[in-house]
Amino acid sequence: MKLHPIIAAMRRQYAGAILIALQIALTLAIVCNAMFIIAQRVSRIDRPTGLQEDGLYWVTQQWVLPAADDPTKKTAQLDAMQVEDMAALRRIPGVTSVASVNTLPLLNSSRDGGVALEPNQASPLARTVYYYGDENMLSTLGAHLVEGREFTSGDVLHEAAQASHTPSVVIITKELAKSVFGESSALGKSIYLDGSSSPSRIVGIIDRLQVSTTHSWADTFTYHSTLVPVRLSDDSSTYAVRTTPQALDKAIRATASTLYGVSSARVIAEDGIRSYAAIREDAYRADMGMAILMASVCAILLAVTAAGIVGLTSFWVAQRGRQIGIRRALGARKIDIFQHFHLENLFISSVGAVVGIVVAFALNAWLIEHYEMRRIPIVFVLLASLLVVATGQFAVFVPARRASKITPMAAMSNRTN
């Protein structure tokens, strides 16, 4: 079918065609940027933490103790109470491992620092987030050791949380090792943390462990984690507990009573005991909400655009009933009439898509400037263009089919079936 008859038919009703083309352009511009936002949010949610998440839960509490005159004695007391707590937690049926850990991935509570290869180096080679814990930290978290060894009880120190920690040994992630040492092995080599003059020897390398924050400031070093063998003593204490997956819920319910049975000098908040699944849900609630919101916006815009196309095409069918009947009388087949309206809509949609692509990149540039959004890949623009054009073709199906059923007799009497 030639394009000239289609353009000639639209000349008499160009206002509606222009409005639909502009609606398609606006829809495309918003949909492709919304699709990119959805993809970014889903990518964040799907990032592996490096933990074995099934059967893992988190305990945080606040000690209620009288003020101590001797900080050293208080640190020793707090450490002894932590050790007693962990021993009690291990006795809960189904619990397989317990560790004192300062934080977990997705908790948004972190200590970060810099890694260097020279003592007192002002500019670190890489940024890192620290995980402080004891010899049970790796087995409890379920992180996969690819080189070296885990911490031993002889490696672990117990210090006040406010102290400056310069460990003699550390375990780092494979990605951090590559960032600092390139392709050469990091095992057994020394690094300097936070401009320290004392080296820390790398005794193990784990495959992956996401940093504890989900905020965008850590996006450039998502898996640069350093495990430090220090059991922190503070007015609050935190434990990671691993159970068999079947025993998780029962163990969580038994935890508060178990700890209060050891000592009542503590406060455990309502959300102080959480499964890791709940931590993940809380961490990514905003991302999930944004993805759902953007998907809803896309669906509404596509539905409104489809409704506009249906309305305009139905109006054109009613206006052109006589011409359609004459074409049928001159030998046009039903499929010819059907294809005419589809090609007409395809032409309008294509023009709208071209304008929409320009608007989409302009909108993306504005979002980059004001909301730190990344530059949209061309694949999202192409996918959105295909989606919008396909929506238009789907929307025009019913009016085009109705037009194809107009008979010469119906046209002569100025009515349609």
C-alpha cells in the first residue's frame, strides 16, 4: 500500500493526528526514562550480598549498666557479657553458629576507611567498609573463602568501640584485592588501613561481601569489604546468628527470653531481632516502591495513549464511512481497509516516536543535572519506542476491523455495521 493516500486522508483531519503524535512522543519520553529507573532499582535489589541469607538473623540490644569509673574494666565486663550471650544463643535448638559482628550488608550502619600500600599514605588506593567480628564471623555470615584461612581465636582482640583499631591480620574481598593489587595475588601481603603506620597482613580472601550501606556514596566500591578480627565492646551489642532454615522462626522467638534469662540488664527493642529476609525487605523498600510507581506510571500512560488512538481512529472510521464504501465498491478488499488504518497509525506513531526520542534524551539530561541520574542507554529508548508503537498497533485493531466490515450498501445509506 502506498503512503500517499494515507497522508492525503489525514490532511483533512490533521489536528487529531498531530495531537496523537504529540501524545505518543510524551509517552515515549516518560516511559523510556521510567523503564531505565525501574531497571536501576531492580539491579540494586538483585545485587548479591555475598552472605548465605537463608537461616540468618540479627540481634541488637542496649545494655543498661551503671556508669563505670574505669573504662578498661568496663570494656572487659562488656566483652565477658557478650561471650556469655553468644554461648546462650548457641544453646537455642537449631542454632549452628553465632558471631559478634558490628553490622551486616544492607543495615546502613557502617565504618569506612582507606586502604594503602605504604605507611602513613595520605591518599588511599581504595575505599573500604569494615566488618568487625570474632573467629566465627565467616562461618556465621556464610561468606565464601576462596584463598587463605579464617580468623582463629588467637587473632581476635576485644576493644572498646571508640578505640582506634589497627589489626595485625585481615580478610578482604576479591574485588578489593584486585583494586589494590591488580591481577597478582594479595594473600600474605600487607596493607595499611586509614593512614596507619602499622601493617595488616592479608590472611584470607573471600569471594564477595557487599558493603553495609545501600546509599549511593558507596556505589563505586560496593564489594570493597575488609573483615577485622576485633570484638567490639560498647553500650550496645550486636550478634549474627545462623540456624537451619527450618528452625529460623522458632529460634527468633526464643532469642529474647534466652538473653533476658542470662541478664536482665539490657533492652531489646521490638525490631531488635530480625531475620535477614526482613532486613533485605526494609533496605530495599524505597527501591521497590519506586519501581512499582514507575511501572504504574508507564501502564497508565500507555493505557491513556491507547485510548486516545482508539478514540481518534473510531472517529475517523465514522467520518470516512462513505469513502470506505466507495473503495469497497471499486474492488478494495477487507484486508486493504484494515491495513490502511494500521499503516496510518504506524505512520503517526513513527513520527511521534522520532519526536519522543529527542524529548527522552532531553528529559534524561535534565534528570542527570538535577537528580544525579545516569545517562540512559540507547537500548531503553529503542525498547520504549517498540513498546509505544506496538501499543498503537494493538489499539487500532478494533476500529480498523470495524472499518473493514463497512459494505458499499451501508456507505450508500450513510450507516455502518
